[in-house]
Amino acid sequence: MIHERVVYPIREEPPIKPRRAFLWIILAFLVILFSARTSISYYVDSLWFSSLGYSEVFWKTLDFKWIAFTIPTVLTFLILFAWFSALRRACRDELHSAGTIVLGGRTFELPVDLVLRIGSLIASAFFALLAGASFMSEWTRFVLFWFAGAATNGPRDPIFGKSLGFYFFTLPALHFVFGWLLMIAILGCAIAGLFIMFTGSSQLFREGAYGSSPHPWRALSASVSFLLIVVAMRTWLGRFDTILADHTVFSGVTYTDDHLLLGGLLVVCAALLLGAGIAATNIFVRPRVSRLLISPVPAVACFLVLQISTWYMSSFIVKPNELVREQPFIGHNIQFTRQAFNLDQVAQHEFPADITVEAADAQNNQATLKNIRLWDWHALQDTLRQIQEIRTYYDFPDIDIDRYEINGEERQVMLAARELNIEKLPESSRNWINEKLIYTHGYGITMNPVNGFTSEGLPTLMLSNMPIQSTVPSIQVKRPEIYFGELTNTDVYVNTRQKEFDYPQGETNSMTSYEGTGGIELGSFLRRLLIAFDRDDLTKLPFSDDIDAQSRLLMRRNVLERVRTLAPFLTYDSDPYIVVGDDGRLSWMLDAFTTSDSYPYSTHFGLGNDQINYMRNSVKVVIDAYNGATTFYVFDPSDPIIATYRNIFPQLFKDASHMPTDLRRHVRYPELLLRLQAAAYGLYHMTDPVVFYNREDLWTVASEVGMTSSGDQATQPMDPNFVLMKLPDESSTEFIEILPFTPSNRNNLIGWIAGRSDGVHYGTSVVYDFPKTRLVDGPLQIEARIDQNAQLSGQLSLWNQQGSRVRRGTLLVIPCGKALIYAEPIYLQAERSPMPELRLVVLALQDRLAYGSTFEAALRSLFGGEVSSLASESNANAQSSPAAPAAANLSGKPDDLNALIQGAAKDFDDYQRLTAQGKLSEAGQKLEQLKTKLNTLNSRRK
């Protein structure tokens, strides 16, 4: 049969049709648009970094990212395209004949060579860009490796003898590079297989011959050989991962790993190299499929033997004598985990936790008692939102705890920034001018003592209102505007012709104009146009009559977004806190950490979505709330990770000694760090491998009944509590952060950890162990005692039935003298009102429970006359209820017992009458007066 043969030229391309030309034009336009948008974004970012004084950081980071992108991209493209091209040239004749096919009685010659040429270009470019993007996203790995320098010195692990620098910097970089090589090797095998398919060389499987050409098979052999070499390298590198592995009992290299697995993996490496040699012989002699099939067999066989051997050793040698075999390796894990989380620097002391009133030593610990925090931060936040927001578009996103010198005495206070929440503006006011030009900032803060209450159960405010009013002459806010904060999530334009809303003032509003130097100056029309394009504001910004060349763009105003953009390689505490400087300016302070998941022999702990086994609070960040100036201060120069970053970005970091003194007084031990250290210390305070193995003394953070995000009460781990107190055997008060421990699955206390924040003790921590010969009540046990108190439970039940609900604050555990004081505020909140008011304060010692309608009354009930002077002073400072002075007058010994008895009877009658009338606050006060009189009578009887 004669077939008509139609032949299309291989190298001649048909003319471009108009539709195809249009598609190319659209594609080119999209590429240009994307490139232009990226370039403009880089330009605006450079202006933003420059406005903060960190232009060098921006350009260095950009250089590092593009180097990390360009080198792998170019290498990947060259390797893959060269491999494609070499095979295409070697198989040109076979590819030409492979293009002949018969369809419907016609023979067609397809341009296979052209298809492979274009396909190789596209595939090489695709995988090159993919590799470049992967390297670019991990640019810090390679920069840290390159700049590690002296950081590679230091302690070495006990198994491989490698330094911390190897695990922090070298190992992560090698892992990524070897992963890239593995991708290249796999793609090389795929390319060779593709050519085998196109040239018909797959006949070799069926006939034992070359097919049309041996070249694809030699290429496949070379690719398989390279693949086995890369796998051997990754296997060798994987040996170091055993020191980072977590196991059931401990982490790191085990007895089986040390005695069998590590050496066995070297044998597997040798077997892989042998297989690579077997596959490579196909390059130089006649190719055979059998060599390719045999090449991985030695490694697979060695690996299976190794797996069986490790299983046998683990099951029959280690398990029957696990403690003896693993003891030295458990010791390594304990030592290195304690180093990784600075637990080896924790000072350990005994704390007697005595149960008597005398052990609390109230007279010598008055500073501690005066600073017991009775305001639960959730309750205070709800209250401030009712009495200090003033307008609906203000909000208090958080409550901070700090210490300030007030009237010559250091006091613990709570602060809240009044921020403007643009989402709360009335819908009719949600327009571009209001959101971008007028409502630009929050205003001021509130400050109150941690245990200050008015007679109505509201906070005693030292700083309040708008404009800010201060009851403490030494604390004045002279720059109250908050342009940068926790709720400032939008861009604004300042220094415009449009006046900005400052604060409400009666029927009118006080207006202002920005006087700072923060942000990007908008300048010329072209710059304004580029900025508008980047910030998606093209329809408004370039054409607004209110904006001129001196106007400024404030962007990235959220303090967390700000610092994460400047230094994305650090981990940040999610809770910045506001500070009032001596100059009256407001600043945000934020803790930053260096972390790693590759500290040798250290156990991993969860931090958000990550698992880490090393952490240091190396940096404190200060952000000016008005100008947005952001400064990074290094507080732990011994940390090898931050030392390397300082080497990379010397302009970004300053020494801690450069922090202004007024700000330095407000640095504190980070909550995030104490939580993680407490979790690690609960297990790793056991330094004896035998005790550790048996988990004989496992601790957990104490639990409490607290409020969930939904507003319900539930049992949950305690949060760290900031306390201004005098530590045992110390002469002065300190601002510390404490967390109590309980034995695992028990409710009684076993110890507590404290992070210190002041002076030379900053950054250190101390643990106090309780006696193990008797039980010390934990928070849940004290909560149970409160519930079991007949008078208290009756009163709380009564309040819950009168159109209101009882809201219990956080139970605090506070060391005082040689005893523990437990304190819990109880609030009453109307069902239709979100504002809680303090109604009772419960104080307890190990064997004594007392309560009162005020803090002073509860103190007198707990300690009697020992704290009369303290109660009187607290009463004067806190503006407590009128019931407190009456109770204070009864703290001494009356001359007439009959008067006391008659007074007690009258108080009881008044209590019943007021309760029946629903006047619960007055009834509570009468109940406290009754209790005080009865206590006085009881003491006289004794």
C-alpha cells in the first residue's frame, strides 16, 4: 500500500498569527506590570527603612536575598539545560526518526527535537526559579553560615565533638544544599528516562539491546550514580540528626545509636558509594540494565541488616537493662537541655512555706502586702472600657503591669493605652478623609495601683481622662498621642492641611497636627504617585488637596508588624507593654528572642507552631509611640546567634548600655521565656539520671480556675504573675515574675520559680523548693476552701440570684516572709452591665481564710492588729469604702465588752435587713464589721 507522505520542516516555524501575537503582548504586559510593582514595592520599602535610619539593613537584606535567589537559580538552570542539551545532541538522529508516526493512513513527521528544545528551556527555567525561591525564603540559613566566624567556638557535643556553631549554622545550611542536590539528581534521572522513552531505547528492557542508541542509558547510569552519591552524603549528614531526635524518655543519641546505628550508617554510606560505582561502569562499558538494578542493592541490604540489628539491640540488650545502658546518655540530655534554656543558671533555695501568721512577717513585708495585685486584668479591662473609653471608637486592647516610683516609693501599677480602633467608627464616618487624615491616632493611657479601689469598687486612677490628668506629680504624660500601637493597623497621612482629631472636648473636638519626624515624606508628585501605587491608594492620594510635599506617610504602625519587618529573623513576645518615660513620652517595649531547633542533645518544646530546643532573650525593642522610632538593644551578647546577626547588621543593634536610664528601669523578665523555662524545669530540675528516668519528681505549672476567651470559668495552667516583693533573705523589694509548681497530677504546691527584673539581678531566675514532708495547698485547693466556706458560699449564691453574677478574679500565690499568701478578688457584675465592681477580697494562709469588703478589712481579718498601720496607709492611698475606717477603729482593745457585743448584734441585724432589701454592698460591709468585732471579742477572751 502506498501512503501519501506529508513532511513539515523541523526548524521552520509558522508565522505568528495575530491572536498569538496578542497573547504574547498580554504576557509581556503582565511581566512588566509584575516587575514594576515589585520594583515600586522595593522603592517604598527603601524609603521606609531609610526613615527609621536602617537603609543599610534594607539594602543588605535585599542583596542577601537576591544572591540566595540568583546563584541557585543560575546553577539549576545551567545544570538542567546543559543536561538536556547534551542528551539532545547525542540523540539527534534517533529523535528525528522518533518523530515519524502514522495516523489515518498518513505519515507525519513531528518536530520532536524542537519540542524537546523548547520543553527543556521551560522545564529548566521552572525548576530553576523554584530552587531560587526556596533558597531565597531561607536566606538567613546561608547568611548565618557565612558570617558565623568566631561563633563556631564554644562547648562541643559529647558524641561527635562538634561545636554549637556547627549545629546552629553549618548543619542547617548543609541540609538545604544536599536537599537541592537531591532534586538535581532526581531531575537528571527523569530527563534521562524521558530521552529513553523518545528514542525507543526502552527496547533494552525487552531485548537486552541498546535499542536505537546507548547514550540515554549511559546518561541514566550517570544520573543514578550521582543520585546514590547524594543519598550517601545525606545519610552521612543524617548521623548528626540523631543528636537532635526526641525519644520517649529523653532526647539525643541513645545507647543503640552510639554503639550500632552511627557506625552502621557509615557502612550504608559506603554501600551507596559502591552502588554509585556500579552504576557508573555503564558510562564506560556496554550499558546493562542489570548494573542499574544491582546498584542500590548493597545499600538496601545494609540498611535492612542495620534496622534488624538496631531492633535486636534495642529489644534484647537495651530494654532489659535500659536504665543502666542509657544512664550516661540521659546525663548528656539533662546537661545540654539545662544549658539550652539557661536552667543551669537557676539558683535553687529552700522555702519553708510555714503555715502560721507569724511566718508571714507582715510588719517586715509591708511593701509586698501593699502591692498585692487585686485587679484582675480582664476585669480592669472591662471596667476601663466603660469608664475611660469616652467615645465608642476608643479601645483598651491590653492591660500592662509595671512598677513606678510614686511619692518616693516604688509601687506596682497597671497601665492601659487608649488606642483608636478605626473599625469602631460609625458606618457613616467610614470614608477616606476620616480614616486616613483625621482619625489618625489614639490618646493617652490610664494608670492605677494594683490594689486601689474606690468606694464603688472602681479603680483608683492615677492617670486618666482626656486631656490626661495625673494625681502623681512625678508622672506626667507630655506627648499622649499614640500613632504606633497594637491596634494601629492602617496607613495614615499626617502633617497635612487637614487637622487631625486629637480628643473629644465636650460638645466639640480638640484638633491637632503632627509635629514629629516619623514616616516617609511624600515629596514630589512622582514620589506620591509611586507610593500611592504601592499602598493601593491611587484614586485618592495623588489628587488630594489636603496633602502637600511636606505631608508624611505613617505605615506599618502596628508595633509587632514593625519589628517583624525590620528583623524577621527574631522571635517576638506577642505582648508589647507601654512605658511612660521621664520626659513624658510614651514608648512600647517588646521582648525579642533568638531560637533554634538544633541545639545538640536538648529536648524540644512547643513555641506556637514551632518546636524549639534553644532560647535566649537577647534583645529588647523600644518603639516610640509618637515618632515610631524603633531601637534594638542587645541584652545577651554571649548568645552566638545574636552575635552573628550583629556581625551581619551592625547598624541594627545597640548595646544595652545605650538604653536610656528611664526606660532601663522598666525592662522585665519576659513572660514567654518564663513559661518555656517553667515547662522545661518541671522535668529537668531532676539532675540525677536515675530519678529522671523514673520520673520520680515530675513537676507541672500549677492550675487555677480562670476565665477563658469565651468568658466562662475553667481550670487552666496559671499565667506568670508580676509581683513587687522582697525575696527571702533579700534586703530590698524587686519586681519579679513568679510561677508556682505542683507535683504531676497533684494539686498541692511543690515550689515556685521567679524571674528577676531589677538591677544587677536582671535576667536571672531563682527556684524555691517547698518541704516534701508536708502538703502545701495549691490554687485549686484554696479555691475549694473558698467554695466550702459557709458564709462565703452563701453570700456568693445570694449575689448570683439577684440579677447579677459573681465574677472571680485570678487567684494569686505570693511568697511573704516564710509563708505563702493567697489572694483572690471577687467582683459583682450586673447581667446587663459589662462593668464588674469589687465586692470581696479573699486572703488566705495555709491554715487560715479571711475575707472582707475591702483589701484593708481582709488584711485586718487575716493578721489582726499586726498590719493596722499598713491598712491605714493603704486605705488612704486607695480611697476605700467607708467601712474600712470603722473596722480599723475596732482593731485595738475596747474598754467596754458590752459595747462590742451590742455593736455585733446591731451589725448582724443590719446585715439581715440590708440583704433582704437587696443592698448587697452595704450588707457586705456590715458583715465585715461584724466579723471584726467577733475577732476582737475572741482575742479578748483569750
